[in-house]
Amino acid sequence: MDRIDEMDAGCGAPCLVGGAALRHAGGMTETEWTGEPPKTPGLKRRIWRWVGFLALIGLLLTILMAFHNPPMRLMPVPAAFRQSGNALFEANPTLRRDNRIELFYATNRLALGPRNDRTHAITPGRDLLLGVTTIRIGDEGTAWDRVYEWSFGEDGERRPQLILERMAELASLPGDEEVPPAGPVLDPSMRAWLGLVDEALSRSLDPDIIIYVHGANSTVERAAGQAAQLRHFTGQNGVVLLFAWPTAENFLVYPRDIETAFGAAPQFARLVELLATHTRVRRIDVLSYSAGGTVASDGLARVAALSRQRGYDPRLGQVHHSAPDADLRGFVGDLRDYAGLPDRVTVGLNMEDSALRLSEVLNRGSRAGRPDLKELSPGDIRFLQQANRELGLEIVRVRPGDLKGVGARSHGFWYMDPWAASDVLIQLMFGLGAENRGLAPGPGTSGLSYWVFPPDYEARLPEVLARASALVAEPAAIEKGERLPDAVGVEGHQAVGHVDDDMVGHAGKPGGGD
């Protein structure tokens, strides 16, 4: 044995082979001698080939998922909508009984194609483009009875797709022009579009406008589908306007979306000013989602500054930021500027939000939808406490286990969960505070109070709906703004062409039916 050790230690590979032979001749195998199986030279190479292959497959899947935007489907039935039965549909005398939903839209995306059937690029344009969009529920020709069944989830089948059929551009506000003050200084196409807005408000149970601001990595079709949920599940009683800002529609260039979000904020502010000064809207409500929170937050701060500078009332009502993907410190700074203008500002957050966890890494700072309060100064904390007590700031916290329709790390809970969607719709449509919406107070931190979904949330809804019904029973008084004539003759514009849709169709026949 000593001799073998000396031979192994004193020479190279041939001696080792010889030593192995001597050991074998002495009746011991290499495994017995070393305690390890023989080394196979090609084994490591094969392992690394498989590792490389799996890494390549992972990379390809990541790229494919980055470009993939799943189709938007009719969301799960909001709990309040289900409990109301058909009350919201029945309350609407102009209910459209087919499978199409119409919305107003505004966008600063670059437009392509004919004006009566626009498509929009992922790059920003200079102008604010305004129009009407049509979204279809399910296949062509689907009957209203089928849509009604889907609306209450009675069949248990997979939810139908929401398909963008058309975007008809009716007017534009050039990028180098300020919003004209109240008065007659409007071109005919702009007056026509604003006339359609007033027409819709006059026929609506709710004389407010809901502006929906979508998130990053979103196609126009997906964003329109999300906004259409608001129109449909208010029983078509809510006037909804989609603000479609430019996104790259590709997660791999997400930082670019954050840049364009800030670029879209001035256009958002112009839109609010246009509606506030040139329509008869009572209140302008805002629902922002994800990176749309960056657009809306910065945009609302600009609205506050412009309204003070130009002396107009922005008529802001309910503002709800759901899972806002906005820099926390910037979000608080913006809130300082516009707090007190809206009737209420609600922030819906999930501290386990997986999308915002990743955003924090990419942006090197916490997000407003998953805040780390240690990043704020003592002055910021004091302001939030004051806003929480006196300026209508509500914090609604989604906690793991509270919501049954989504996972603990959900980001899109506002439209994916029946309870969360119910809360958003009740707030936007009836303007109720968290306590009156059936939420329960949670334990506050840093002097801030917040609200949660209690286990008996659905048992509280009958009382909530009764309270909302009492509000609806009172005649709504629309605040008097500039009186625009009905948009007669809109069909003569190239923007419309031959149409028979609801919003545009009513333009040529004010007060007409479905």
C-alpha cells in the first residue's frame, strides 16, 4: 500500500492508471479504493449541454411571454352587481340590448389608417385624439339573452372575449394649442364630439364621467376591454372614457413605458380641462391601474396647477388608484398638489403584489401600490396623516386570504376579483366612502388608517345597495356648464362615415332609441 501511494503521488496520469491496475490486481476496485464511482469524462459535458438547452428554452419562453398580451375577457361578476339582480339594467331606459359596448376615448398615440377605423402605434403623437370606440362581447351576432347570462355568470362556462371592433376618431386637440376657455371658440368637429359626451350624460343614470387609465405593456384592445367592464357592469349607466396612452406592448422594454407615462400626463391634464370647461359633466372620476397611476398622478398634479392658473373648476369626483405602479415619493409629491380637489382619493394596494416587487427592483425604489414608508421624509408622513384624516385619502389594503377570486400576489385584483371589482364600481358610481361601501377598518401603521375586506363582506352588501338606491332615487342635478347644441350633422364628417352605433348613431337623431 505504501508503494502504491508513492507511485500515485510521484507521477502523472500513466502512473495513476498503473496504480489502478495494481489495485485491481490486488483485488480492490477503484470504487472500493476511493469510495467514489469512476469518473465519466463526457458526463459533465452532457450535463452542461442540457443546462444550456433548458436556459435557451427559458429565454425563448420569456421573450414570447414579453410580447404576449392575453385576450381580455368579461371579468368575473362583481359581487354587488350579482346581488342587485337586474336592477342596474332595469334602471336604464336606454339600455342597449345587444353584444356591443361603446365608450368614448382619448389618446396621444400616433394614429394610422382611416379616421372612421383607426389603429394606433406604440409611439406617442403630438395631438390629443378624441373619438368613440366599439367593443364586442363574444362572437358576432351573439344575442342579448346570452350576454345577460354571461353578465350574471349563470352558465359556469369560460368568460367570453372582449373584442375591439372599431375606433372612430371624431376630433383632435393639436399638441401646440391650449384648451380654449369656456365659450364658442371650438371647431365644428370638437363641438360635435363634446356634444356626443353631453348627449350621453343627459341619458345616463350617473351624470359623471369615468376616465380609465390603463397600465403598462398593454395593447389598445386590452385597455379598451378593461374600460368596457366599467360600462357594462354599471348597467350601461356610467359614461366611460378610455385614456389610451402609448405603451410598448412588450415587457422587455417596460422602462420605456414609464418614460412615456410621464409624457402622457400633460395630455391627460388637457383632457380633464376640456371636459370640465366644455361639457355639462357633474364630476370627473378617475380610475387608474398599475403604471396608469404614474400618468394619472402626475396628470392630476398638473390639473391642480392649471386650474389655479386659469381659474377653472376641474370638477374632480372620485379618484381611485388601483395597484399604482408609481414612484412612492413622486406619488406623494403629486398628492400634495391635488389633494382636496377630488371628493376622495383611494389607493388600492397589495403588499404581496408580485408585479410591483419586480417593478421595485427595476426602478430602484418602492411603488405607491406597495409602499415602503421608510423611504418618505417625516414631512411626507405628516402630510399623509393629514390627508388621511382631512383630505379624503383612503387606503384599501388587499391582504392574502381576504379575496377568494385571486392569488395572494395579485396585481390586477380590481377587475379579476368579484369583491374588489364590486368596491371599485360602488365607489365610482355612487361616491360612497369605504365604511359605507361595506369595508372594515384595519389596524393603522405610522398613524395611517386603512380599510380591508371583512369576511362577511357579501352579507354587508344588501345594506350598501339600499344606501346606493336611496341616492339614485334623488334626482341628480347636473352642474351647469357650457351648453353645447346636439351634435347634429356629425355623420357628415369623414371621421364617422356610415354608422348605426349607439353613441355616434344618436348624434344624427338626438333623443333616439336603441
